[in-house]
Amino acid sequence: MDVTSVDEGLCIAELMVESGVKFGTSGARGLATKMTDRVCYAYTRAFLQYLNESGALVPGAGVAIAGDFRPSSPRIMAALAMAIADAGYQPLNCGFVPTPAVMLYGMGNGIPSLMVTGSHIPDDRNGIKFNKAGGEILKQDEEGISRQVVQIPAGRFREDGKAVTAYTLPAVITAAESEYVQRYVNFFPHHVLAGQRVCVYQHSSVARDVMAKILKGLGAEVVALGRSDKFIPVDTEAVRPEDVDLAAKWGKEYDFDCIISADGDGDRPLVSDERGRWLRGDVAGILCARYLGAQVVATPVSSNSAVEKCGWFTEVKRTRIGSPFVIAAMDEALSAGETAVVGYEANGGFLIASDIERDGYRLPALPTRDAIIVPLAILMLAKQAKLSISGLLQQLPPRFTSSDRLKAFPTELSQSRIATFNSGDVATDKQKIEAVFGEEAGQVKAVDGTDGVRITFMNEEVIHLRPSGNAPELRCYSEAATEGRAQQLNQRCLAIMNSWRER
């Protein structure tokens, strides 16, 4: 085997091009085969070096690590631990826990944290989420990490990027999981969910056991179904047909108040009504914000417009898609002196920027996507209103969204097609859009280029096109006054978009 015999200076910006492992909407991601030990080591050293430059780390400080259940996660976690130790810090192994759990542990101890996960994407890919002691890295932090040049010690890696000697992770610290469970058990009244029967669709989510523990800790009867030893890429924003059918089947077979689940790393929820019909994440987010008494809500431009139409919130701040942009908007609200500030995304991930006080209980801020708070808040809201979850949904304005994606759709093609609708010349853009989509939706009312292109038509229907930030996929979001129409519009738009491949 060939091993480097001299220290190697490695520029992260160049490594991104070389490996294809790049920053997306949530951390650095790439093919698992490209996320070699050497690549992951270099990214981690760059992150720590960046923090050290700003005085955010002291010598010997701990750095928390966790991972999801992808086959490549344990290897990558070991590479991260090696980098932390080589940089003079202490790797703290939190084991396989949800992303919000490891970040909560990091924030509570004033240390950075790393989560190895590809979230909802297939397990041939993986990623690393980087968190500072105060929360997720933002876009300016990504730029700072990308500028770093790190030294790779001689003899550490073979030419194929594999570690010469695998690093052994230290023993698991159980506090990350237990503190996360107690966060919610302590916020809600004792056994408040007694009498509620909840199904946890476990599949391969790293949150599967933690969600059950929290629900049981609050008194709910929990039925766990669908556990899998094989990784299943559950996308909460584009739910697989088999998961739609499975939830509907369970809804008929069992007497559940709801079914809940989460994506691979447990930061995006799935919540169903009592019939096993999955709620859209951006609708679930509205209900969660309502229960928490939010005043200011930050949410991406792709989210359902019922958040404005319901009139429940003092201000709604629209952002680009991705938690860093939602966090930036929440930080702006906090800087302006706002309180009860929260955020959510169309994928259901819910962020809490300020401490929440309710009924004499306090929920500390956790400004990262979280899954479990959403079903808990919805169950509480339904209980207080003495309604089923489907009845609770009837209180919202009749706005329905549908979303799906075209896989293996070249990012360059997505960007070029969307650019034709978002040139900046409003009149020309409207004409081009109507030439393509006018037969389906009519005349254009407004075009929003905040992220991709979001088109509102005169009939208040919406079509939003956007390339994925994590994979070669083109996403389409549709909104209409009925569920059937939103789905119909989405499918017709996907057919149009799919025809672009042939041109």
C-alpha cells in the first residue's frame, strides 16, 4: 500500500472540487465512496482551525460527535475523532442519536458538535453537519471553512484516502440522549399524554427509540412499527408512495391518535392524523408555532401561505430554503428585540430561537431543526381544543401544497431552465412562464426569485421550481385551494419538467 511520507498541505476549496464533497443546504455532503477518511479528516481539521482562529476553542476542549444508521457513518465518525484528537482536542462520542440531541449536548456544554448524516438521501451518500457551540454554522462560516489550508500528517492515509490505522472511538456518552429526552419530558405537564395512543414508524431513523422514550415519558401508549435494519431514505418533504400506503393501512388497522416518524437523523418529522394521512411539514409547522405561542415565524419561501393567511403571528419572515437562512432570519428578529421567535421548513424541521414559556414550564432555545417537538405540540393543541388532528386542520385556511422531485436531473439543466423564468425582466419572465405553464395555471400574478423561482398565478395557485442543494434533483412545489388540485398541478408540472431532459 502507498502511504504519504510527508506532511501534506491541503486547501479545502480545492478538496471540494477534487472529491465532489461540498457544502449544500445543510453541511457537507457527497458520495460515501468520495467521503474517504482523508476527506472527512481534512474537513474536520478545517472546521476546528476556523473555530480556533476566532477564539471559539480552547486547547484540549471537547468536541461532540454523533451519527445516523448509514453503513458508512461509523467509519466517518472514527475519521472525525482522529482529526479532533490530532488537533489537540477531545473527541466525545455521543453515539447514534438525533442531530438535535448532539447539538443540544454541545450547546449545553459550550462546545462544538459534529453529526455524521446524509439526512433523507440514499445511503450511497453521507454528510457532516458542523455546529458551533452556539448553533449551526451559517453561510459565512462555510466560506471561512472553505478558505482553510490544513496539514495532513505523514503516514496517516493511503493514497486511496483510507486511514492506515483506524481510530477507535471512545466509549459512548449517554448524556446526549438522556438530556434530549428530559428536555421534553420536563417541558410538558406530568403524563399529559395519558390516554393518547401513538404509533412510531421506526424504519431506520436514528430518532426511532428516542421518540418512543419521550412519548412514554409523557404518558402516551406507544406502538412501534416498521423497524428496519436496512437504511431507508425517508424524505419528509417528498414522502414515498409506500410510506403513504403504509400509514393509511395502519390508520385503518389500529386506533391511533396519530403516527409519527422522522428522517434518517431525526431532525425532520412526519406526523399523521388519526386516519394515517401524513401532514405536510409546513402545515405541521404552523400548528407547532401556534401551540408554542410564537410571535415571529421565519420560514422559507416554499412554505404554505396559510402561515400568513391564518393571522396567528405578528410577523412572518420569508427566507431562502435551508436552515442557515431560517436561522439568520431568526437571529435578525432576536437582534431587533423580538421574543417568541421560531422557524420551520417545508420538510417539517422546527427551530426554536428563543426560550419558550408556557403554563409555567420553560423550553430552552434550540436553533436547529428538530423533529419531536412538532408531534408533541400538535397532540397538545388537539387535546386542548378537544379535536382530532384532522379536526384541528380544519381551523387552517384552505391552502394545500404538494411537492415531488425528478431524480437524476442534472443541476446545470435545472439552473438553466429556471434562469429563463427569472431574468429580472418581469414582463418577459411572465410571458415565458405562461407559455410553459399557462395552460395549467393561467396568468402570472407575481414571480419570486428568492430561491429558485416561485410563481403565483392570478387564481392564487403557486408553482415553485428549485434545484436540490444536496443532490442532482429538481423539486417542484405546488399550492392550491384543494388537495386534489395541488396534487394535479404538481404532477402536470413534473411532466413538463421531465420533458426538458430531451431538449
